[in-house]
Amino acid sequence: MLMNREHGAEQPYWGMGPFKIRLPFIHYRWEYPEMIQGLIMFVVGLAMIPLLQKYLGMPYEAALAFCVIAGVGYMLPALLGVPLVPGWITPAIPVVILFLQGFEPGPEAIKALFALQIEVFLIFLILGITGLGNKLVTIIPNSLKSGIIIGAGIAAMMGELKVGGRIDNTPISLIVGSIVSAYVLFSLSFKSILEKNALAKRIANFGMVPGMILAMLVGWAVGEYPLPDIQWGITQPDFALMWEYLVFSTGMPDASTFMLALPTAVIAYVIAFGDIVVGFTLVKRVDHLREDEKIDDSVTRVHLVTAIRNGIHAFFAPWPGLAGPLWTAAHATVAERYAMGRKAMDSIYSGGGTFWITGFIALFMLPLVSIFKPVLPIALSLTLVLTAYICIMVGMEELKTSTERGVAGIVAVTLAMPDPKSTVYAVVIGLVLYFLIERGHHIGTREDEDLSILADSTADVEAGDSHGRSTAGAKAS
């Protein structure tokens, strides 16, 4: 029997330590628009299969079993009391790939990815329990944080644009899908149309789904992707074969691998913490419109749940996308519908919970999986292209002075280099430049004051343009 929420109260739950258990049909109602989205958007989760095959040397059936483990993780946040729609640490994917390129596909790469993911697990766990997450991110120089985010965006885009990349093999579908998705998600002109056009509002409610479906249809129409071989029945992920690609079979990594993975783990956490901030900003933006529900925005709970997901992945499904606290596009779509009132969406948890429960069920629906199997690369490409845009936009907006922009630019270019150790170089160079160039602003020398005045003057000149970018960025987030 469905537990009803009193007006202005928190959504009903069962308490379990730091977590708040919520189940569909008991603590929240089933949301049919999110169910429809889940039946389509689950394909983005499957888009990790090509990376698992390429960088870990896995066969398709074992990679599909990894996706089932990931599907369990996607359901945990809504189940345990987190009001964010989870996903990967998407901007970190290019950085993770650069790290994995230093290892031979197979056991060595699996051990390296285990080392990385277990470190991400420990960072989230320790900082979540101690509450030091906020302090760590404020200690890291702004230029280094922004440079990492921008560099991740550049690396994501260059991975698609490089010779031999997907832009070479499937240019028409990728370009069409990217343009449509970017227009629906970020265009100021499209947002003005939303206020007057009901059809446009319905399209916007589905986020990147329209662009992804159109890209797939175009890919099939022009022959860039083979037509699907539609099969009926239930999928059969090979969990026995999956076991051969876990550390229980390959053995544990050595200490040097853990050391090599540490800079990438720290970078992934910095990016993920930015996702947490963005996620709760989206929640707060619509929360004041829904006085009927009180939302518990516990950062500690987000850290703990994200730690659990990364721990599960490390041992049972090492994941190049890592386990992130937010899928920005999906969460923004849920937040938009939530803002329409209780009739549109009962609770913020019912939207996110329905979405990923449906996505998990869809993993076993062979007709859907077989339809999308040939076009999995386009789902990954669109995710990376849109992530690149968001990363570069957000990173640039965070930079306040010309000095910060200069340091961040060097960090970004270094990070985007096609070198497995570029993450280490980027962090070291960023810290060195910060202390050599930026740190003087805090010392108060005459030369530093002059540089600060020059930087402020430059910022004033660019104020109009910056204001425009900031406004666009706020809307896109």
C-alpha cells in the first residue's frame, strides 16, 4: 500500500543508519514518463560495452554482465535516499582511458582499473564519513580544478575528432545527433520556444533522447551502422565468463599500479564533487516551486552511496566510466518535470527511482538490447560530445582572472595529451604554476598587485561577454 506524504513533509521512508530506504509502490508512485525514458536511455549504460571490449579485452556477453552489475548500482541512490539521478563520472572517461592505455588489454588493464576504482571508493568513503569533501575541494586551486575540467572536455572531444575516431567512420549520424542534442539541451532560442510551444516542451522533457534516436535512424538510413538483427526473448549475460575478468581471477595489482592510479582517482573525485554541486543546484532551483515536499540534500549520504557503488564495481565489474553521483542530462529532465507539480511527479525520488528501475529491467529485454546493439558507439559518442561542451563551458565560467585562465589553459592542454601519464603531469604542472604565478597574489608584492589590477581590468572589459556565457551556462546546467 502506498504511503502518502503530508504536505510540506519529507517523502516517507524506512530509516537504516545514514540511509533512507524508499521502494516503488510503497514509498512512492510509479512515474510513466520516466518509465518511457528509461526504456530508451538505458542504451547509454550499454554504451560502455565497446570500451570494456577494447580496453579490458572482454567479449560482449561478459561485458553485458558488467552492465547488469552497473544497473544494480544505478538503482541504489533513489533506494537509499539520494535525490540525484546517478550515472558515470563522464568527464573523467577520457582521463581514465588515457590511464588504461598504459596497460595491455586483459589482466593487466583489469588490475589497473581495479586499483583506480578502489581508490575512488576509498576517497568517497573517507571524505564522506569525515565530512572533509568540501574542505578538500576548496583547498585545490581554482585554476587547477577548472583546468582539469576543461582538459577532460578537450580530451573527450579530441577522442571523437581524431583520425580514425568515430567522426571518421560515422560523420553524418554523429554530427546530426550532436547538433540536435545540443540544440534541445543548450540552445537559448529553443528555450524561448518552450514558453510558447507545447510540442517543444514535450521534446525538451526527453533530454538527449530525440538527438540519440535521430542519430541512430540516420546512421541506419545512410549505412553508417548495420541494421539490427532483432531477437526475441530474454538476454543472457554470461556471469560465469565475467568472473574471468575480475581481480579474483587475474590477481591483485602491485603497489606501483596503485601509485600510478592515484592522480586519476583524485581528478575523478574533483570532477564528481562538481557534479554533486550541479545536481543539488538543479534540485534547489525547482525545490521552491514544490512546497509540498521537503528534500533532504545530504552531501554525506551522496558520498557514501557513491562509495558503495564504486566498491561494488571494483570487485565485480571494473568500469571505465566509474560510478558517478549525477547523470546531468537525465537529472535535469527529471527536475524539469518535478517543477510542474505533484500531479506531474509525486516526488523527486519517484522520478529517479522509476527511471533506473525501468532501465535495469530493460537490460533483460532482448528485443530492445538487440535493436540498440549495432548503434552502441553513437550513444557513447553523443554522451562524450555533450560532456565536452558542458565541461569546457563550466570550467571557463569558473575562471575569474587572466592569470587563472592562463594556468588552467596549460593544465587543460597537458591533461588532454595522448599520454597515459598526462594526468600526473597536469597535476604537477598546475601546482607548480599556481605557486610560481598565482600564489604571489596572496603575498601582496607590488608586482602582484599590478598584475591583479591588470587582470581585473581585463575581466571588466570582458564582463558583458562573460555575463552572457554565465547566463547560458546556468540555463544549460
